Amino acid sequence: MHKMLWGGATSASQYEGGFVDGKGMDTQDCRPYLPRTSNATTETRLLDQKQIDEAKKKDSPYYYPFRVGTKGYEYGLDDIDLFKELGLDIYRLSISWSRLFPTGEELTPNPKGVKYYDDLITKLHKAGIKIFLTINHYAIPLNLVEKYRGWTSKETLKSYMRLSTFLLEKWGSIIDYWLPINEINAGYFSPFNGVALVKPKNGKYSYNDIFLSLHNQFLASAQTIKKGRKLNVKGKFGAMVSCFCYYPLTPKPEDNLELVKDEEINQWYCMDVLSKGYYSYYAFPFFKKHNINFEITPEDKELLKNNTCDFVSFSYYDSSICTVEENKNQTAGNLVVTTKNPYLKATEWGWQIDPIGLRTTLHKVYDRYNKPVMIAENGLGAKDSLTKNGTVHDQYRIDYFKAHFDQILKAREEGVDVRGYIAWGIIDIVSAGSCEMDKRYGVIYVDANNKGEGSYKRYKKDSFYWYRDFIESQRKKK
């Protein structure tokens, strides 16, 4: 069994801020903070053109939190010192596409953006922390959305390849793990975030636009892997989806069949293409049912077949329930809304805590793809209170870690080739779901509120010390 890596993650849009030094506007920069209501998450995830036009105004009354993040652009190098003290084996970060290529159409990258990432990557490497680089984590240059309709266009694919080729050539000897597209199935659930589709005036997204966009992302992944292997880069290439661990609401056969169907499109569709190298049998009846018709050329099929991922990865936060019944007893989750499970506790945001669901998902993913598995995201979003003496007592997060780590180690004992666990938001970042700071994931506290007010000073939570000791204990077992 390979060594298990224990790490943490951030994304550029939620962490960096730094809306300076030539950085262009991207899709996440357009998402405003709205005081939390029942529909605030939807309002800030599915943007229409009117909201984008408002975001471009210099005098907009809204606060745009992703332009500030938690100031990783300023404090990133110091944060690496904290990650080293924490003892991380691996750190997952993403690239801000618009920091390197502000409009997406430049032929050479922004030098100030290159220096920022060069300094970070070099320091991580020297610190002995393995680097897991996500090339595209939701945010894409706004210019590509307004000019080419985002991922529906081959022009966006060409722009992406300029980005990924630069990264492969620049840091190919240092990066340990490459992820072309974050949570690629998000394009289906959250089209603005996932595939940069602006919400139509009638409020109804086109299935054809969504699945054409996903196809172009599949090609982006395969072309990146092909290019990386041609360059003989050091790192391995992965694919990633968001997993939900579905349960049927009842033993009714109809509920169980609904589970199978939901899993096919919601959870397996994208990874089947990226890991197996072809569209699965169930895709084409689904296309026919929803009038989806885009071209898949012989060249596309050949590219996908010959450039599959080396490892599979997924995010996991909660489990979901499937039923054919109309059910008003709903609760929130990562990317999706689901039926409440009476056997589970939930966070303040309604996300159901299910450690055994993580173990179940590990088995399902490994059985389906028979490739090394990495948990690319997992963690607890909660309200934390900073005490007067600069500490945060977050036993609830420690309990969450304990329960999930126990299930991961059991899955490894049962033969699942789990290679890594990466805690989401290892340092507090702006929530991607609700655009707020109140929902914190980190083991490092950042002094900032929902409106961007605060010192942005870093403080170690109780979970920092617990996770540090846990990682050290795992090393001693080797």
C-alpha cells in the first residue's frame, strides 16, 4: 500500500484576492456578497447579464468578496510557513487564469502574475510539500464569457491550452499532481461556476450548451494530459468530480432505480469519460431525451481514448437521498439540494454530516475506475469565534476530522488504494457557495468578516494543533 498523504487546499478565487497588478476580471469577481437568505446561494451562483453588468460598474454598491479573498496574494508566502509548521504532506492550490492571462487572449502571460506563482511554487517545493495544482477552478476571464460564451466555444478551449501549456512548460519539473478542471460535473449543477454560462433571460439553461461545454472541458483535460506527457513532466494527471453518496429514500424498487439514474448523470458521467476514455452507454439515450446534439468527431474520440487520467479524485461533503416521491423535506448540500436524512446531523448550512458515506464513496469510486484515489476536498464549514487571547476552540471540527479519518483508514484496510486526503479551506477562505466569511473551513483563522472588514491576521485554531499531531502520528506508523 502506498504512503497516505495528508494535506490542505485553497482555490485562487476564494483565497488570493489581489485584484491588482494587471489581473483581469473573471467570473468569480462578478459574484456579490448577499446577506444569507433562503435563495442567496442561488442568486450568487447563477448570474445573469444584468448582474455581470452591475459588477463591472466602478460605483456598484455591492461588495465583491472574491476580489479580496483572504489576501493570499499578500500573505501567501507567510501562509506557507504555517503549512510547513502544520506538517502538510501536500498542498492543493489553483491558478487564477485572469492573473496570468487577463482577457484570456494574450499570447504571453502577465509577468507579475508569473512571479507571484513562481515564488509560491518554489517555496512550497523547498519546504518539501508536494504540490497539487488545479489549472482551472471555476473562474475564467470574463472576456471569454462575453465574447465567446465561455466553454461553449473552441476559442475558450484554445485559450485554456495557452494557459495549461505555459504551466506545464514553466513548472513541469516541480508540480507533483495536475488537475485540469476542478469538480467538472459542476457544469451540470452550477453552470455559471462550472462552465461559465450566463443565466438566460427565461431562467432556463440549455442542456445542449451545458453538455457541449462539458465536452470542450473533456477535450481540454485530454489535450493537457497529452501535452504534459509529451513534455515528460514530473507529475501525475488527475480528474475530479463532486461526489454525493446517494441512498434510496425507501426500499421501493422505483427509488433504487432513481438512485442508479441520478448517479449515472450527476456523479459518474464526467469521470467515465475522463478515466475510461469514452462516453458511457447511458449518455446517448440521455442526449436523445433532452435534445442534446453536438459533434463528437473521430479525432475527439481518439484524443479522449489515448489521454485518460492517472488518478481519480473527488470532493465529498455530504450524502444525498434519491426518491421518485415529491418531497418538501429538503436540505442544502454541495452543488445540489437533497432530501433530509433522519439518521444524520447537519451543519448550520444544512449539509448532512456522513463519515461512512465517504468510505462508501471511496469503495464505489475505486471499484468503478480501479485507479489510485485522492480525496481532493473535504471539511466542515462552521461559524468560529476568535477569543480575546487569539484562539479558536473548534472541537466540532476536530470531531469531524476524527470521524472522517477513521473511515478513510478503514477503507484503506479494506483494500481501497487511497493516496491522499486534502482538507478543504486549510486556511479560512471566502465560501464558494454563499460568498461569505462566516462559513469557515480552515484550521487557520483569518480575521475578516462578510463585508471584508478586519485585520486579516492569521490565528491557529485548536484544530491546527490536532491536525498537526495527527499527521505526525501517521508518519511514525510508516
